[in-house]
Amino acid sequence: MDEPKQTLTKVMWRQQIWVYPLLVAAGVGLGAFKISEFQKAAAFTDHGVKVVGEVTYLHETRTNKPNTYSVSYIFITEADPYKRGKQLVREQLFDTLSDGGPIDVWYLPDDPEQSAVDLGYLTRYFRLALFCSAGLIFTGFVGGWFAVKRAHATVLGQIDYS
């Protein structure tokens, strides 16, 4: 009694080929996120206005992982004297701040809701993230290609040449 022939789709599904498109999507998402953060920092540097704001709240979250540091602040724009912002910052900046103290704030004149106090935080790990993103995309494509080749070989191996 002959076993039923397997289709290419069934073989690929059993080999979990769906993992490879997920790797590509994760790589594209990570890359897009970090590029967006980098472009945001570049916009503040190129077109932003730097003002001195005031720290309204400092918060440190202590965990087993690296601690996180956030700063809430207010600043004055030409249109509105009480713009508020909050951002995660690096420990080096956090350690120099105090409640009620001054802080440099960059904001976009076209959109003052967009503000930042630590441009270095926006660009941290940029090259590493792009390298990882490229690795995920490469692994997804190459792994997917090999999975399709294996599945194709499995299906072709079922052909009875007698």
C-alpha cells in the first residue's frame, strides 16, 4: 500500500517555514524603528530650537536588568509657555539633574509637542540595531530559501521512477 504523496505546502508547513518571514518582518521592524529614532534626533539637531527648561520629575526604575531613567520637564515656546515632555534618558545625564533644576530642551518649531532632552538616547545602539536588523533579514531570506529547497527535494524524492 502506497503512502499518500506529500504536497510542497504541507512539507514546508511541517518544516515551520513560517518562521523565516517572521524573521524578515522582525528585521524590517527593528530597522524602521531605529531609523525613525535617528531621524527624529537629526530633526532636532537640524531644525530644532534649543531652550532651557525645568525638570519637574526624575524617576529611576531599579531592576535586575539595566536601570531605566526618565525625566519629566516643562519648557517655554513662543506660542505656549507651558509645554510638557517626558523622555527616557541615559544615566550620565540623569545623574547631573535635580528636581526644579534647569535642563536643555530641543523642540521642533513646527510641532512643539515633539521635544527631547537627551538626543544621545534616541541614537544609542543605532549601528548595533541596524546590524541585528540586517542579520534577521538575511537569516530569514537564506533560511527560507534553504527550507524551500529542502521541501522541494522531499517532494521530488517521493516520485516513483519504476
